Amino acid sequence: MPHHADGPDATPGDATPGDATDAEATPVGAVAEVRRAPRYRAFALAGALVAALVGLVVALVAGDDGGTAAVVVIVLGAAALGSMLGTLVATLLDRR
């Protein structure tokens, strides 16, 4: 006796290839509007990385005798500002 996919003992994997699923049951003419939003994390990280590199170059070119601590403070401060700037750019792009 053959086992039918729609019987009382049916399991989710018993569907035959011709059966309609929920995804296939949507109307063909349905129109969906896609909203393209920027990825805030990517903008924040990119801004932080670019600003940290700029801060590192500025700290090394300035050549202050403050030592390594001054360079670290400048790089971290620049990274924080760059992250905020990147997020601001993402927000402005999202409003557009």
C-alpha cells in the first residue's frame, strides 16, 4: 500500500514535487516595494577605520615627544569621531 503525503501519518518531508507550498501560493501579480536602507554598522566601521588611519598618520607626522600614549589617544579619538561621522552619513543617505 503506497504512502500518501496528505494522509494522517504525513510528515513535512513527505510532500510530492507537484504540491503547492505557501511560497508558491502567493499571487503572481503581487507588487512589493523594496526599501534599500544603508547598513549602519558598515558605515560606522568604515568611518572608524578611515579616521583611525588618518589619526595615525597625523600623530606620526606631528612627531610630538608625547610617546606611544599620545599616538594611541589620537588614533582612538579619531576612530570614535570617524564612527560618528560614518553613522551620520548613513543617516543622511537613509533619509534620501
